[in-house]
Amino acid sequence: MKSALSWKIVAKCSTTKARVGLLTLPHGPVDTPVFMPVGTQGTLKGLTPKQLEELNCQIMLNNTYHLGLRPGQELIEELGGSHKFQNWNRNLLTDSGGFQMVSLLKLARITEEGVEFQSPHDGTTMLLTPEHSMSLQNSIGADIIMQLDDVVSSLTTGPRVEEAMHRSIRWLDRCINSHKKPETQNLFAIIQGGLNIDLRKKCIEEMVKRDTPGYAIGGLSGGEEKDIFWKIVSFSTDMLPKNKPIYCMGVGYAEDLVVCSALGVDMYDCVFPTRTARFGNALTSKGPLNLKSTKFAQDFEPIEKDCNCLTCKKYTRAYIHMHATRETVGCHLITLHNVSYQLRLMNSIRQAILNDEFPSFIQRFFKELFGGKDNYPIWAVNALKSVNIELLP
Amino acid sequence: MSLLFNLLKTSEKSLRLGNLILIKNEQKIILDTPNCLAYTVRGCVPHLTPDNLHDIPLIEAVTVTLEHFIDVQPPPSTQFPGGLHKFLNFEKYFLFIDIRDSGNIKAVSSNADKYVSIYTNHGVRQVMFDSYIEYMNIYKPDVFASLADKITDEVPSLKRIRKSVDRTLKWLDNALSNVKEGIHVFGVLTGHNNKEERIRSAKETAKRNVSGFVLNGNFLGNTSRERINILKSSLDNLPSNKPRLAYGLGTPEDILLGVSEGIDLFDTHYAAKMTDAGHAFIFSLDIKNDLDSCKQQKTINLWDTYFRDDIQPLLVGCQCYSCQNHTRAYIHHLLNVHEMLATVLLMSHNLFHYTKFFKSIRESIDQGTFSSKAERFFKVYDDEYKQEKEMTENSTTVILN
């Protein structure tokens, strides 16, 4: 199908499946692997677009479900789409809206037609179809849009998983057919199939035939065993075409980003860094710090010494401790740092791949984050072993 | 460090144009007066990270409240080696400290001869008069207000008022003899609503070696005029060569009346309060002719669904970050979905606008047009209470998780 992006691989790791790419979207370049922070309601949790640009954020997410409710499809279209609405001139990605229906709404029912749910406002029954999702996403106008998929919990087993996989393929076709702006918006397919390799394989074979501009690995990060998670990811990156970007949905923990990049994933999103900031948690290369804790009351170091974000340049942990979860400025300062941390991590992953030093980067990264080898998560050790990196020689 | 106050122009009544010049080390801060000090909560300007504050170029001074961050003993901020300016990242600002929140004084249990009761995050605490000076000597603010025995009773007795004047003077003497060199002290004027006591407090304070005066309009009067009239008995008894800072005067009417009675400095608590209510300032001292005939709004309420599709900036022609980048429709949406960027953008605009309002006041004093402009202002704009009533009906709820 038509594509409004170009993607070229700039460098490949000679040991793992990691790669650095340059993704060019309608609103500018995106260096991959990339972490995309989540601005659910057309705003990234208290940060201004200017602050995001200064952090060198090239792409962020908006949620279709939320924007569809408020300000609503008609209004966002009238106001010229989401970029203009929030004055964000760089790239946006929107999800299909389906995930929130399932995660937020108790009374969602999935039929062949679409996702049936009760409106949170007046309780009337509403239906989100693939066509409706495309229409909403066309109005919002993001650079990358996602197909409506039949999402089942990653813990579900049995025939429902297979049904959801087949239905996601049928819904992809309906999305392709109803997508009105393929010349400015890139539709990504979402691979389903639960934790079953055969179903994943079948799904990939069918979806690759549709030749969408990129592919997402869906239905993971839902509490499944991490050893199964990475195997599904690695299997998917093996099977998917090498000339298309691969997006692993809902991934955002630092170690997951490093491992999945080694497995060949190019794009990630997660609410974790911004959500945890609002609880007073700051991310660092040695693990998160809960700045609400009184042990930081007299700590006059910055959150991270070598971090060049505004928060670390200007304030001590003691100062942020006074504000964490009390003043909005406390949230803003930690959010700013956490987004900076994520983007800096991705930048160092890219630099390591470009210099073909990714394996030694990974060794250092794990050592710093987990302190000692005893603390390394086994799944990560196993996953990295599959791409020729021995964390525990 | 030196602090100089220059009166550049005075006029018929009590109108004054001046500047406060602070010189320390290599740094020179000039605060043109009349002006405002940015109101802070726990040492930050509400909602604004330092880069956003930096985008409001006319902010030169901040006022910091001690009771906001001494709930833990000893206060961690007193252990920080670099002084309070550095701890709060206010190095380039003129830093003023007082013990109680100038915008939101909560009535707490009474004061005694040796201590002041304050309201902290962990409940009511007492601060001894001598430990207050110790804090100041550690914090090294540019100026601090000496301790005051503030009256928060509804109808205080004359005995209580006299006591308050006496204690405040005693604490002032103690502050002046124990403060380290280079830190300046403003004396706080008391006397509540009693004219004789106000005069006594003003005259006695004026005899001391203070660098300026603080007047508190909180708990006094119901209208701008009532508040100013009470403060006037203090103002009339002050020397003209020292700056006067007033609390509790925030509405544009308060400011205009206060300026015409010779108040030089105000705080921006009102801008923070209106921001939290979802309002944006649109008032102006420079009223165009065609607006004369009808009453005008001083603020717009961004909660109003009227703005849902309004693609104008908060105020057409405004040069602030919000107005240069965002629409009323977007800010209405942000309020509606309880997103924190709403108050960031509103505060950016409101503070910017407030500082511009002070600038236009200074220009009009300089040009001799202040009185006529202020008169027009009162004629054209709605009375102040209508807007305050509206405000209490709406308030921002910010969801932190």
C-alpha cells in the first residue's frame, strides 16, 4: 500500500540484530531506535512543546480514544488536526482507540463489526469499527496511525487468541480500505497471536502481504512471562521484512528498551516514565529514585550528575523532594528529567550501534542499572544470549 | 552588598516613580517601581519551571515564604551550603523573604512574646524570634521582613492591637541588632484597623534603621478603597525615601489605588489565584477610546465552553509564550481534561500580563497620565466583585496521577 515515510538503515550491529535507522515522516526525521513519550490528551503531562523540542523529542503519541471524546472529532478536524491544536510541529503517532476500550471500559464487547462499549458520559452503547477508527485518526492527522486490532489480554489462552488474530487481519483490510489519507498518514499493521509462535507466524505472513509502511508487535506487555515476551519479539523481528520499521507497543522500562533494540525493534512507547514522574520517581542509570522519600531531604546532588536536562542543571534532589507530588512544578521537573532520561538512553543506544560497540554498551548498562550480576533478570540474560551476548560469562 | 532606593518622580498626591538598586558581587539588579515580586509556593513560582519563568523578562524579584518549607527540623534548606538563592535557583532574582504566606495567611493559634505561630505542611509550628534571624543569616536573602505579630482575629480588642504593635517593634529591634551585614530588613507595620496604633507603628518603625516597610492589607476592609484607606494612616507617616511593599492588594483596582497612595511594591499572588481559577488577564491601563461606552471584562474564564473553538490567543497581540503559541480552544481543552499544561500556559500569560500592567503604570506616572488613566480604568471595567464571585464557582483541579 501507499506509504508516506522513508526509512533507511544507517548502521547495523555486527553482533546482535540491532540497527540504527533514519525514519523520515511528514513532520520531519526520527532517529531509530526511538522511544516515543505519550501525550494522551494532546499534551505531554505539563511540558510545553518548546520544552519537548529542546529535549530533542522527534515524535510523541496521542490517544485516539481520549481525543475522540474531548475535544471530539468534529472540533479537532475543524481546528486543523492535532499538530495544529497543540502546536506540535514534529511527528505524532495515534493508536486505534481499541486498547483503551478494552483496558478502561468494563463493558466492552467485541463483535465482528467492531468494539461495542458504553459511553462513559451517558451510558449509551457505542461501536468503534475499523472504519470509525480510521476516520477518527484521519481527523486527528498523526503521521503514523494504527489499525484497529482485536486486543486480548496476553494471559488469555485457547481459541479466543486465534479468533482475535484472524479478526485483526480482517480488520486490517477494512482499515486499509477506509484510510482516506495514505499520502500523508502511515498506517501500521499490528501483529497479534498471543503467546503462540504459530499464530504469530500466520499473522505476520498475512499482514506482510498487505505491505503496510510499518509493523507493530501488539498484544504483549500485559503481564506475560518475560521469557515468552522476548521470544515473541525476537521471532517477529526475524520474520518481518527488514526494510520496514518495527514498533513494539507498550515497552518503556530501560532494560526492555536495551534488550528489544538488540532483538531488532525500532520503536517504543510507554506511559511509564511520565506516569512514574507524577508519583515522584526519577529515572537514573542506577535505577529509579523515589524523591518523595525523606532520605532525599538533605541530598544536595542533582538527580543524575551527568544529565544535562534543565532539572539536573538547576536543582538538587532536596529541592525536588520538597515539591514532589505536592506542587505541579515538582511533577514538571521530574517529568522533564524522565523524558530526557529516556531520550538520552535511546541516543546512547544509537551511538553504540553506530560505533559498533553495542555489546560492550549493554554490559556496562546492565552493570550500572542492576549493580551486580546476581541481580540481572534471567529473561534479559537469555534474550541477549540469543543474540550472541553473554551477560554472565 | 548594597541596596539603594531612588525616587525619580513624585507628583501632587502620593504618586511615586522610583527604583530599587541591588548591588552584590558582580551583580546589579534594578527593580523599577511601582513593581511586583513574583509570589512563590515552597520556593517556586506556581506551575512555572525556571525556563518558563525566564520567558517573563520583567520579573526581577521573588518573594519566598518561610512557613512553606520549614516543616522539618532543621530545615534541609538551612543545610545547603550555597544560600537560599542558589537552592531555589533564584540567583538572578532579587530575593525577599517573609515568614507567613503573603497571599494566603491561615489563622493559627496565637503568637507569644518569643514566638510566632506558623502553618506548615505538617501542621502548626512555632518559630522563636531569634531562630528566625538565624535562618535569615543562613539564607542570606537580599531583604527580609522582620517578624510581625499579625492579627487574624475578626474583631480584635484595642489591647490586642497594642500588644501586636509592641511585639512587632521589639522583634524588629532584635532583628536589626542581630542580622549579618549585607542582609536588609524591612519593618512590618501593624496596628490593624486602629488609626492611632497604625500611626504609632509607622512612626516608631520609621525611627529604626530599616531599608523599607511592609504593609499588610489582608484581613482589612472589604473593598480596595476600604483596605487602602486603612493603610493610608500608616503610609502618611512614613518617610518618602524608603520603599513600601504591600500584601493583600492584588486586583488591578487594588494596585491602582495602592500606587496612587504611594505603595511601591506588590506581590503576584492574585495572578496565581486567577490562574488556578482558570482565568486569563485581559485588562489594560491603556484603554482605547471606543471601549469607553461599555463595561469591559478584566479577565476571561477559560472554563467557559464559549472558547471551545476559539483559535485566538488568550489576548490578541500579547507577546507571552502562551499567546505566541497556543489558542483559547486548546487551553479550554486542557482545563476540561484536567491537564497540568493548562495552568502552565495560564500562569505564563497572567504573570507576563501583570508585569506589563506594572510597566504601563510606571510609564503613565512618567508621562503624567496615571491619574486620568486610572480614572478611566475604574469607569470602564466591571466592578471587582462580580469577577471574584464567578471565580469561587469554578476552581481548577489538577490530577497528579
